[in-house]
Amino acid sequence: MLTVQHLTKSFDGVPVLTDFSCSFPETGIVRIVGPSGYGKTTLLRCIAGLEKPDGGEISGVPERIAYCFQEDRLLPWRTALGNLEAVLGRRRRDEARSWLARVGLAGAEEKYPNELSGGMRSRVAFARVLSFDAPLLLLDEPFHALDSETRAKMEALLEAETKGRLVLLVTHHTPPEGVPVVRVGCTEEPKQ
């Protein structure tokens, strides 16, 4: 079980996370919400080992994780298909094509990132993360560049394709009633 205990992190003396603790379920999608600048991205980066906490402990992080950053971070010298093949391998080209189709990008396989809109690039990055065989997915506002209809389709795809995995989803959108939510930077207790 992924557990964060008394996590503290500051940047240039400004605290971002202070004594933050939370236990996450083994599987499911947990929305991480809170005001801008209050540590949601920092929490993901600490879990991924990209930031070293000032204090506290993180345990239960699996060896394999997939991370979708706020920026798409696509390889500019590779096509949309090539960006998925970077994760899946060339032998799984048909699977890479299938993932692009699932995110609504059939026909855009041979386009380079500079030929894609911001929303299309976000969907390539999202497909790349979903296709990676990892028990933990860290998604940092993966739908911020999408219109509401496309975002709803991608959220449904996320729900369908991550059974048996834990997904930590940073979002500024109000989650539906009854879904697991962790609040960062708020005075109220985190909801499980």
C-alpha cells in the first residue's frame, strides 16, 4: 500500500507541503485536489522520486510507475506512433496504433508533435502512459488542454483501462460525488 507519512517539502524556504500524511488504496482512481501552488504536483514528484522531501517518509511505491506530466513531454523527433513505440517497442506497433485510436487520434500516427494541437499532444502523452504496464499511474492534470467533451471521453477511457491499478490524478475539476479525493493545501481533513 502506498503511504505518505508526515511529508514536508519547501522550495527556497517556502513550505509547499507541511506534515502531509495519507494512505492510498491498492487500486482505483484517487483525485488529488487543492488550490494552485499548494503541493499537488510536488506530492506526485516526491512519490516518483523526482523531488527529495525535506522530511517524512513515502513507502509502498512500486518499482514500475507511469507519469504523465502537465506538459506533454513528447519526443519531438518521433511521430505520434513513434512516441508510443518508445514505451511499447516497435514489435507492438499494432498495439500503439490501437492506443492512438482509443484517444481519438486514428489518422494522426505519422504526425510529429509540432504538427499536432496542444490537445492532440496531451492525448498522445495520455495514451503513452495508459499503454505502459505499471501498477501506479501518476497523472498531473493530463486533461487541462482538452475541451469538456474530449475530457469526458478520456476520463471514461481512464476508468475503463486502469482496473487493478492505482491512479493518482491531479485535477482542478470538481470530481463526481462519491469518488476518492485527497485534498492538498486545505484546512479540512483529507477524504478517503
